[in-house]
Amino acid sequence: MEKKFKRTTITSALPYANGPVHIGHLAGVYVPADIYARYLRLKGEDVLFIGGSDEHGVPITIKAKKEGVTPQDIVDRYHGIIKKSFEEFGISFDVYSRTSSKIHHEVASGMFKTIYEKGGFIEQTNEQYYDETAQQFLADRYITGKCPHCGNENAYGDQCEACGTSLNPTDLINPKSAITGNAPVMRETKHWYLPLDQHEEWLRKWILEDHKEWKTNVYGQCKSWLDMGLHPRAVSRDLDWGIPVPLKNAEGKVLYVWFDAPIGYISNTKELCDNQPEKFGKWEKWWKDPETRLVHFIGKDNIVFHCIVFPAMLKAEGSYILPDNVPANEFLNLEGDKISTSRNWAVWLNEYLVDFPGKQDVLRYVLTANAPETKDNDFTWKDFQTRNNSELVAIFGNFINRAMVLTQKYFDGKVPAIGELTNYDRQTLAEFINVKADVEKYLDIFRFRDAQKEAMNLARIGNKYLADTEPWKTAKTDMARTATILNLALQIAANLAIAFEPFLPFTADKLRKILGLNSFNWKQLGSTQLIEEGHQLNAPELLFEKIEDDVIEAQIQKLLNTKKTNELDNYKPDEVKEQVSFDAFMKMDIRVGTILDCQRVPKADKLLQFKIDDGMGGRTIVSGIAKYYNPEDLIGKQVCFMANFEPRKLKGIVSEGMILSAEDADGRLVIISPNDTVKTGVNVG
RNA sequence: CGCGGGAUGGAGCAGUUGGUAGCUCGUUGGGCUCAUAACCCAGAGGUCAUUCGUUCGAGUCGGAUUCCCGCAACCA
């Protein structure tokens, strides 16, 4: 069933404004969304490409508190960084706004009100834990206690990470507030819920029957959610950062961030259309006209929100269209490890732009060529270098350079006349005309890596054509033939400028300038008459440059260094503990011992087992420093240890004391030793 | 048996509803010399981790096993 749409609204997940954007975000969401938007624009279709920062929610308030600034300071900082780096990277948003904007507050409130007035929410009063000292209700993550299943003392209110069981805060034994450490009290609080269970029936049909074309990972996850059964979901929170619930009896309540964020797509559209109505028309046509096609680009963590929750909201409101497709990607890893903002294991876009000026397209190319479309993939700097050097430089850039230099040499940079075509010429033409259909075929089903590969094939065809026809040889005997060959080669070059426009916009632009041409339309792709005879080309210029080993080495080193320095920079000494008396201190019996023997404890990565000479017959101590010391290096050294420590079993070994060590900012443990040799067994104090 | 993800030629990845295993890079040999030592051609290289099963037929479905990677645990 072919659906006819007049226009397309493309959204890309709103980045959360508590950190800069990294390559994982780009590969998963922004690069594919941008390729798609550019492709449709090039085809002359009516397109709107929406982006913006997501600026509410608890993590931002936590980060603000930690840095001693306001949440607004945090979001202002990161919104600025993110917006600027997107611009520089060539993500062609029609609008990039933010959820803290006035217009968004109005739209989100309005949406809530409409659904409320239609009876689309249910109201429920529950008892929830409240921290009386901090004067706030506690989110699930901010309550810890003993897990009722496995007895782990540090289970969270939503999940015990020791046994994996998911919990309710009320399941915890001896709950504590993670903010103050006090025992929280139960207090009544009222919240509004979106009854997803009431939407289950139409969602089931809409996704499982009407959208079988969705990517398997997306379809599969939706199916599994639907099969588990949907439950009402709270749309409000007790918090002071966010959009106030627009009702009279709702003091201190804000819209839950997942409810507020996707509405940002709509408010950003409204902001744009209100500012430029002559260009974009009324915002409603992008969201309420059934002839508009809505496409959400997201990462896999967002599938449920965009396929189930947000559609349920739109349906509950009543006047909106639903997404036609949700092409979600998997995750990108970095050098074999999961990308992590908190561990600073990432390549940050803003830093890449500084380290590799003018090389936006290289990153775009690599991220697309290795996009995590069907499973998690790995980004390595080595691969980045190889793809640049042996694909972009050697195939694409080199072909352009060859065609340009040859034309310069034999025809003073003027496009030569095309003459009689040989069979081989016709065969080559036939091949490259197919490229258009192939690229389109893949772009239409969101397979960007395959689409880009097809575009690259055009350059391969060009190289092969030159190698087979050998214009540098025919130039010695037959200038007319040489002219025909170079004319065709230049036509291929011009076609490359169109084919790569969605993928590598900076390069396409540069290529057009070298060829001295204006912008193209996608329909012209496949044409053999893009450049006219006699047209003057500009001086050849390299499209891409080789990236040398030392540059790559430096990036890898930087990755390791930033990780380390970040840990050190963030280090703050712990607060000084409660005072103790001299007597209390004297109760601790700290002594110097000599290590007689030291071995790894089997099946534990962190434990070392020591045999210590304490001057009193020796003792066994187990210590968690295996990651930082080799057992054999320690034998014979003197260490300080607690001698009257309560014995404790570790992995089945009784440890009689504790070896003292200092923990460095990065977690590295350093053993404390006397700085001159002393008699074994003497006291420290 | 803690939870989850994976295992396809040297590396990185594709393999749609089961029907002779593909792509890019690398590698070997050759060609070319216009080109950023780039380009073109030919070749080598895989029992699709192992194993049992369903089937006329399985990389593709089901069970078992092994190994790897995250997280967790051990770190008084």
C-alpha cells in the first residue's frame, strides 16, 4: 500500500543538556537524520528538520547542585555548546531550540490541559517517601535500603543491582534517603497518569499490523512491550525544575520530563513557523495534516517513548498525526568500550571540530559507513584513519584529482567536447545511471550505510573508466578521443557532487566550486550533461588529505589522558569525619609488618592474599589491591596494617587485619609504608 | 547455574520471510604511470564458535556446551 504524503516532518531525539554531544549521538541519530533531511530537500520535497535541547529532569538538578550553580546555568552552558557544534558540523536543522523556552512551556502546558479536559488522565493519590530534612519527595533512585530478596544493603528504590530484581521503593527494608541519609517518611502525594493500558488495543493494531515495515529492532521491542501489557504511567513529578502542572491544585508539581520532552518537537516547530510564516507556513500543517509524514530519528533507548508513549499522548490529545516511521539505531562503542559520559569515554563533537578543522565530512563518512544500524558497532581511530586514507582519499578524492589534472593538462581546464561513444563508454554510462536508483532505494528504507556505499561506487566506476580508457595514452595520438573520455570523466565527477550531497555536504560544495558549478537537484543525478563543453574549470584542489599515524596516535593518547585527568580534576577531598577522642584513636592498633608471601586469590580480580611477619608469629591478610600491584614485587616490603581488626572472611579466606593504603583520585591504591626500614612489629601512632 | 549482549575468511561489518556465503580494508601476483606510493585486473583466504535436533535443505529455526565483552560481585 503506497501512501502519498505531501511533506515530511523529521525529528531527531533532543539531546539532554547535561553534557556535550559525542560520536555515539551523531552516529545513532543526527547524521542519519541529517542525511535524510538533505536528501528529501535535494529532491525538492517539503521538509522540516527539528532539533533542540532537552533541559528538564532530575539529572540536571543534581549536576547543578554538585557544581553549586543553578539548573538554568547548566542548561545554558550545554545548550550553547551543543547548538554551536551541530551548526559547525553541518547538521541542517531548520530549527534548534530548547525546552526551557517560553513557547515550549506554553505548548506543553496546553497539551496537558487539553488531554486533561478530555479526561485523558487518571488522578491518583499515593503515599511516597518524603525526606523531611531536604523537604522533598524522593525519586526511586534516591532511596536506598536492604533488598528483600537477596539482602543487599544498597539496593535502589527501583532496582536491586545485586540480584537484578526490580523493586518499588516501598519494598526496601530500612529505606534511607540518598540525599541526607535520614529515614524518609511516607507522605501522600497526588499525580496524574496517562493510562497506557487504555491505549493498548489501537496501539497493538497500529504497530503490529499497520507498521510491519518498521526496522526489526524497533518492531521487536514494541511487540515485547505490548505483550507484557501496558500500565498507567505518571506524567507529573514533585520537583521544582520543569514545567508546572497547569492546574489549580498542583503546587510543586511539574510535568515529568518524558512527557515534556517530545512535545519539544512541536513547540520548536511552532517557534520556527511563528517566526517565518512566509517560509514555513502554519505550524499545524506539520503536525496535524494527515498528508504530512512524521519520522522520528532516535537511539534504541528511546524506542518505547516514541513508538508507544508519545503516540498515546498525541492520540489522547486528539488532533495530531502519528509517526509513520521510527528508524532507531543501536549503540556505537568506542575502541571496544561502551561510550560513557560519566567515565569520559567518548569523542566529543566540540573537541573533534577543534582537533580536525575542516574535516566534518570525514567523521560523517566514517560514522555512516560504520553506523550501528542493526547491532552495536565499534568506532576506532585506526578505522577512522583507514577509511579516510584508503576510501575518501584514494578512491573519491583521487578520482576527482585525476580528472581535473588531466583536463588541466590537455585542455587548459576547459571541458572538452564529447565525441563518438564507444561500446565501453556506453557500458560505463549505463552502470553509473543505476547509481541513482540504488542510492534512492536504500535511503528510502533508512539504510544509510548501504546508500553511501553505492554513492562511493560511482567514484570506483570513475577510476576504473580512466584506468581502462587511458586518456594519457590516447593524448599522444587522438585528442578527439581524449576529449570524449575526459568529458565523461568530468560528468561522473559532477554526478558525484550530487550523489554525495546528502552524506558529505562540505565536500559536495567544495567539489562544485572546483568544477565551477551551481547547486544541483537530485533529479539531475545520472545525467551525462551536467557540465557543458567549453565550461572553464577552476584550479584543481584536493578534496581530502591523508591522515598520518601520529595524528591518530595523539587522539588515542588523548582519549586515555582525558579520562585520567578528568578523574583527577573532579577529585575533591572527602569531608572530615566526626571528631574522635585520643582514647578512641589509641584503640586502633596499627603496626608495621613485613610481607613474607603474596599471591592472587583465585576467582577474584581484586584480591591479594598476604602472609605478613608481624613479629609475633605471622598472620594472613587479604587486601583488594590486585589491580595495582604484582604479588612478587611486594615480597619483602614493609607495610602498615591494622593489627586488632576484627577478622573477616573474604572469598573463603580469613583476613586478620587490614593493610593500609591511600586511594588516589582515579581509584588507584597505594600501599602505606614507613619511609625507612624499622623493626618488624613496631607500633604506628 | 547473577543479568544482558555477542561469536561469519587477517581486521571491521552485511546476510531480509531457511535454498550454492557477500562487502570494505588488508594480503599475494600482475598491469598502469594521469593521480595524494594513489588507480585497475586477477588470485589466495571461511567446516558461518562447538554440538545435538527440526527439515528434501540451516549462517538463518529449537535445545545443550565453550569462549569473549559490558554490568554486577569480591575490594575490612
